[in-house]
Amino acid sequence: MKAGLALVVSLVIAVGTVARAQTVQEDVPTIDLTPMLEGGDHPILSDVPEEVQVDIPHLDRVVVDPADLREPPEMVLSMQAEEAGRILRITGETGGTKLFLDLPDVSVADRLFLSYRTSVDILPDRSQLRITVNGTDTDPVTPVSTDRFQKLDLPVELLVAGRNEITVAVTQAHRIYCGPEASFQTWSEFDLNASGVTLKASRFALNEAWLRTALIAQAASGNGVPLRGGDALSVTARADLALRLSGAAGGWLRPESGYGPAAAATDLMRISVVLGGAPGISLRRGAGGAIVLALVPTPEGALPPGMDAYLPQPVSMADLPAVSPGQTVTLEALGFPDTSSANHYSRQDLRFRLPDSWLILASQRAYLTLTYAFTANLPEGTVLLVKINGRALQLLPLDKNGGAPRPPLEIEFPARLLHPGANELTFEATVPGDPPDLPCSTPLGPFLTISGQTDLTVPVSPRMQIVGMGPTLLAIPRSGVGLAPDHAGQDDILAQLALMAQLQPIDGQSLDPEASLTVVSLSSADQVPAGELGLNVRDLTTILSVPVGGAAVPEKEVLPSVDWGTSAGAILSGVRSMARPGDPELVDWLTGRTGEAVLLMPDGAVPAKLWLVVGPGSDPAKVARAVAEARMDPAGPRGQVAILGPDGSWQDWHSAAAAPVLQEPLSLMNFRFVAGAYASWDPLYFVLVLFGLTAVSVLLALIFVVTTRGGRKQ
Amino acid sequence: MKRRDALAGLVAAPWHGAFVTGLWAQTAAPTLEALLPAWAAWKLAYLTAEGRVVDVLQQGASHSESQGYGLFLAATFADRAAFDSILGWTELNLAIRPDALLAWRWLPDAVDQVADRNNASDGDLFYAWGLVTMAAREPSAELLTRATAVATDLAARCIVPHPDGSERMLFVPAALGFDRDGATIVNLSYYMPLAMRQVAAATGVAVLSRCAADGEALMAALAAEGLMPDWIQVGPSGTSVVEGMSDRNGYEALRIAPFLVWSGNAAHPAVARQVGAYRVAAVERLTPTVMDRGTGAVIENSPDAGYAALAALLDCVEGTIPGAALPEFTTDQPYYPATLHLMMLIAQITVYPRCHPL
């Protein structure tokens, strides 16, 4: 209590009338105001002591006794990375990443730091972090193993105005073991939200450059960009705003009231719709020092003119490299140059895109001509595994004949392992420890190189498609993301805004103005048309009504039960499942499956209309990001129903009844491929057709023979 | 004004209108519905299940101020359960004086938990305001009678004649202990003009309203000299510093201008003084909490959002540009700034919608 205010005048006074001694009852009191209502002398004044102590009421408001004025808290302008996520992990004995930091004015930076932690399994003495700032090496750092992130100070004077590039290269050794397992257990993580520069809030100048900087950092934080007063904007204006935001920083709008309770994280910037005044835009200083893009909308709720100066229209994003069927293409041409591996476990992926109308279900072959080299004397059991879309194509031993150029190896594989749309080629190398139960004696170093001259040849196919969500997802314009007619709660709107922000156009992919994605939360799931799928609210509730993070996939594929001894129907069903390969009936496939969102195409006859049902408690931004990334994901939704798991992966259901649809005239040239596709899609159906044609042919032949023989008798 | 009319006026007040007319739908200007999450957080942080509003910085005490503030907030948010619990605890533990006023402090760890039976007039005032506010919402003779008893005794014991012999009156901080040799010690932050007028109108204790006007006049006179002081002594020949008590613009006085603004008196010179001092002392994310009354020099500052809310609302009200740098409500601060924070958000929504948070 401050001295000046600590004066407590203890007065001992005689109280003429006395009060009731304080009574504390144990039970929750009932309020009896009767004594107060009776007036006159207070009825409880009889047993109070004659003298009581009286203080001058005073309350001390000071949290601590401040010897000096406090310094204002600092704000952190965090780093960005090309990879998704705010915690970056580098696994294996060596690795690296590249980080960015945009800084309009370098003089405002007080401290530059990187927040990291490492696995408890790494051996510090043989591990090192090497960091460069704008190309200048900083002192190597011996990491300290802790379970908490720790801040590593970097020379702030190396920063420049504009974009700064910070590279991180790690060398890390397992303290006990050596080998692929040990490689998995050696990792370093970098918390980007806690890495960057500290600066005083007041140093965020109110100009477009700082707005953009703060916007990028805010969007990257994963917390979204707050939008206050968004109700005053029309739906079109909100969509436009979401679109512009994604273009500026890939961020998404997070509507909020502005009244709290406040989230733990401090906002660097936000957008506020200001009521009153002429339509216009200004930059203001909000609470906590945040830069506020203040918008005064038009009376109709449209965005004010001049938005381009602050939030320009978005540009499209690069598509996956395209592979043209029938043409041999090098991996280098697909963006995969010579690539070396240096860890006991290493993996390199290459994603590429095939045309949506490319479809091979039969036995045509594709070819990968692998050009590679590896060092001599690798431990026994060293292998290279080549995969396509997660399916192994070839296992190559690397423990013999190393150290010399290898002739190109032609790997022939079934083209049906490839998908229309996104595909993934993977090279996975594992090097056993030598010995495995001791720390690696020396760093492995680069031991395998996959040449960029490795080439891939995919056979041509007639233009065919099986109905599915893949092409529609690519073709949905932002304006096609909508809400159900009888929507909609805050969750629906959040998901819609997030999707609008995330569905950045992709280079070279044309949009279909008729394509739509309707977003509903589970509480509005009755809006989803049953369509041919027959999914109802109960089904969706079963899938989505699980705690977030608790989604499940059946341990094994659930197939229609086949009891050969019980009924002819069961036998027929079993035959049918063998005769028409693919996923089981939807009701069976759904058994035991749960997730955070369901993406579906209710009616295969209307492939342009998709629905997204977001589960309760799901993060709309996470769901939106998963949907947007599915357009580039080889394991993304392709069928008619897909369930999003908590890890961002999709479980995808294809209707076995969905037939390939030929999109070009049937001709002698393509007949064999088309017939092969149909035969592969439904062998029983194909056999029955052939049987029918044969029967007709036999019948015609018999008629001809009988008719002809009868003529000769006459 | 008849009591019935006064109660009708309370119901028609903007914050009540939001509830009574059911304007819960989303509109451009938010209603008090927007504050319900903040109110829930406030209760969780500072209100016990028994109805005790805990001020941790005062040894975990509850006092008539915290109970009065809490009762008013519960009534404002039409939270009958919270209202009843606060009322019940207060009646049981603090309504132990021979009059209708409340003992000012209850200490949880003391042997005699209410060692001092003196009252604190601001706590009594807010307590009465809470009662009439709820009585306006849910007509109750009991509540109104209790409020009338508090107002009557407040007038009788805490409103005193001005020492200069004029007809003006002073609102003293407590029934006892504030007379000094013919002068009277006053804490101007105990005046809450809106509360005094609404309680006066609802209970018929009109002297409260007149005292509010006199207090505003006293504040205006003091504003000519500088910022509002925490404590001031009013004697027959004018005002003077109270020996041994703060005459700084500190944690007490920082409520004065916001209460004036909340009462609709934004043009009061004390408001302009306070805003001017805040603007000169502006430091991002820190709010002056103690300033020199004459120079405005900052003596203490605080990162607590509630104090920033005071300054932000005043700044907006004093200006003409829509939007204010009002922080979101947070319980990451002690009871006192948190409660003032919530009050400022109520004032913004109900009186100054153009000052919505940026």
C-alpha cells in the first residue's frame, strides 16, 4: 500500500446504535429483506459491541510497486517459411530449411531470434545448427536437448529492409543408435510463431508496407485475420475481402466482436468495419498497437473504393508440373533436379499432374527410366524403394556395385497405378547402421543421387472419366463457395469464409462457373440433399460426432459380409464383389469411420455440385486448408464421398457402380483401350455382354446354317 | 418524477432496451449481447459460487465496491442467478450495520472478518444502482424497498452540507472519518452521476441527484487547475490537498472522467483534461495510472487492458472519428481494471456506439 494512501485512521468511536454481530451461515443464504422493509429501528441492533474500529475505506490498486515506469511490452514479428505449419521439423542426420522475414524498416528491430528445440535422443557434441542471415554465416550452435523451445539470438544487424532470408542447416547424431530408426528419432523443431524480431508496437508505422508485413505475419500465425463489424458488409463484400486477403497473404478472415474475451495471442493487425462517415479506407492504431485496416463501407454494404492499394486482388498459384501421356519427360523438367540423400532414412517426392480425362484401368504399362548413382561400401541391406502413389514399384539394393556409374534402369509398372489429376513419385532410401546398436561412427554424407535425367513415360489413353470430385474441386471458383439456403450458424460462415480465402486459383486450371461447394455445419446437415448416395443426417452425425482429434479409420477394410453357406444372396454378393472390384457399398464402407468433415457429391449425375459438412468443434480454417490442398494431393478426394481425418488425410469412397464415361467417339483406334477399361471396371458385366454377343452370334449362325441347309434340300 | 416513471425510464435505457425488446439479432451496432462472453469470463474469474466478488490484490477481500459493482453488472446483463448470489452474500456478510448501508470490507482470513463497520459510499451507491436496475427489469417491491433504504441512509449519512455554508452538498466517502477541522475530505471518483440520478429517480431520494450536480460543478472547478485528484479537502474557503493522502491523478481519480462520460457528460472539462493528459503521455500498450495532477507527468503506468479501455473510450468520445482502440475484455488483469474494463464496454455500447472497438 502506498505510503501516502496507506493512512488508515483507526478511530475508536462509540456507536450509539449497534449492529448485529456478523453471522456466517454455512448454507447458501436465502434473501430475506423483510427487516429492511419494516422501517423504524433496525431489529438486529441489539448485540453489537459498544466500540468498533472504523477505517477510512481505501483500496490499494497497485499490482507491484513500480520503482520505474514500465517499458511497453514488445511485439514479435514472426518468421515465415515455404512449408505449411508453424512448427517446422527437420528429421534425420542432416537437413535444412529456409525462412523469411519481411521488414519494411530495419531500424525498428530490437532483437532477432530463432526458437528451437531438439529431440532428447540427439548427441549435442556431434550436432550443430548452422544459420545464415541474408547469406552471412552466424556462429555455429551446439544444440541443447530440451523439451521446451529455447530462443537462439541471431545478429540483428544482418537484417536488411525488405525480405530477409534465414537458412537453417542442421547436423544431428543419435546418442545411442545408428540406422533408419535412429534417423527418425533425431530431429530439430523450429517454432516460427516464436521466431522473428521483437519491436515496439509503436514502431509499426501506419502505412501500406507495414500493413502488408503485419498482414503476412498475422496470416501466418494460424490465428486468421480478425474481422470486426463484418455484419455491416454484404455477403459479396465479405467474399471479396476474403479473396483479397488470401491473395495478399494466404490468410483467412476470423470474424470477431471485438469485445472479447481476448485470445491469448496478440493480433498484429485486423480489419474493422467502421460505422459512419463517407465510404473510405484508413489505417488506424488499434488496441495493443495492432494496425487496423479501417473500412467505411458503402450504404449498400459494399467495400469502399481503393481496396487494391491495401489488399490487391489475388494472383493464381502454380500448378503441379504436368505430364503429357505418350511423351517421355525427364524429372528435371518436372522440377526434380539431381537430388542426393545423406540420411539413414531419406525420402524425396515428386508430384505431377495427369489430365483429368486420362484413365487407364487395364494392363497398359508405364515406364520410369531411373538414372542414379550411389557410393561404394554401403552397409549391407541398404536399399532404394521406388513408389508411385504409395505403391512400391521396385526395391533396389545399394550395398553392391556402388561407386561406379550405373546404367539407366528401366522400371516398368502398371499404368493403372497412376491417377487422373495429382500423382506422386517417391524415392525412399534406407541405410542400416553399421553397427546399428552404436552411435554412427561418422556422418553418412551424400550416398545416393537420383539424376534429374531420370525419365517417365505414361501411356496415352482415350479421353475417359469416372465420376468423382477431383475435377470439380479444381474447377470451383471462389464465388461458387456458398452456404445452404436455410443456413446457417457462425460455424457455417466461418468455414465459408475460410474456404473462399483458401481456394486460390491454380495456373492453367479453368474454372467452371457452374461448379459449387456448399458449406454446412453438422447442425445444418439436413440441408444436404440425399441424392443417389442416400446419406442422411444420422449418417453424417455418426461420422462427425466425435471429439476433434478422435477420428477413426476401421482397422481393416469392411467388406460386405459373405457367408457362402447361408444364402444364395450372400453368394451372389460375394461373386459380385469379386466381379466388380472397388469399394463396397457406401453404408458398409462408412461403418466405423469418423472424421472432422465430410466432402461429398450427392448426385453423380450432377458432378459440379459438391457439399462440405463441417463437424462440431472442427477448425474451419484447417478444414478449408485441407480442401484447398486436396486439389494438389495425390491422396485427395476423387470419389463421391471423402472423410477428412484429424491429421488432414482423406478417406475416399468410390462408387463401384460408377462406370467409365468415354468422352470421345468410339473408334477402331480406341476400341481396344475402351473395352479394356470396361472389362477392368466390371469384369462380370463385360463377360455377360460378351456372352450375350456370343449367344446372338451363335443364334445368327444357327439360323443361317439351318436356313441355308433347308434351301439345298429343295 | 414518480417512481414508476423512473423505473420505466430505466427500462427504456439503451442497455435495457437490448434485452427487453429482444434485439439479439445481428445488427451493425452491437447490443449488450456482444458482452455476454465477457461477462461470463468476469464471473468465472472474480465471482465465487457463494456470490462473493474477490479482489485478490486486497488480501482476497470482498468489499462493498466489488459487491456493488458486481450487483450492477449482473443486473445489467439480466443475470438473475448471479444477481441473487451476490445480493445474498452481501446481505449476509456486509449488511451488518445499524443502517441500511454496507460495511465496506470483508477479509476472508481475518478472525473478525468485518472488523470495521464503516461504509464506503461508492459501494453503497452501486449496490443501490444494481437493485433499481434489476427492479426495473423484473419489477420487485422488495428490491426497490431495499434500494430505497440504501439511498435514504446514503443521503442521511454520506451527503453533507458544503462547509462554505452554501446550499451545495458533498458526497463523502463514508459515514465516518472524513471530517477535518471543519473541512470535508472528498473522493470525487465516488460520484457516479448516472447512478446517483437513476437511483434518485427510482427511489425518490432526490438529494442524490442534486448532490451529483454539485459534484460535477466541483469537478469543473478543479479541472481549471489540472487533473482530478484522488482525494481533496473541501473547506469553507475552497479546496486543498489532504495531508497524508494522495492528490495525484491516480487509481481513484482515473474513474472520474469515464464516469462522467458514461453519464452522458462528455463535454465536462474534467474529461478534456484527462484526455489531454493521456494523449501527451501516450505509450503503446501502457496506460498512465498515476499522473501528477498539475503537470500530467506519468508516475505509474500499467499494461492492464482495463486502464487502456478507459483511455481509449475517453479519447474517442472527445474526438469525432468513429472507432476506438478499445481492447477486448480479458481476465488477464486484476479485479479492478477488469471491472472498469467491462463498464467501459457497457458505456460504449449503450451511450457511444460510434466508439466501437477497432
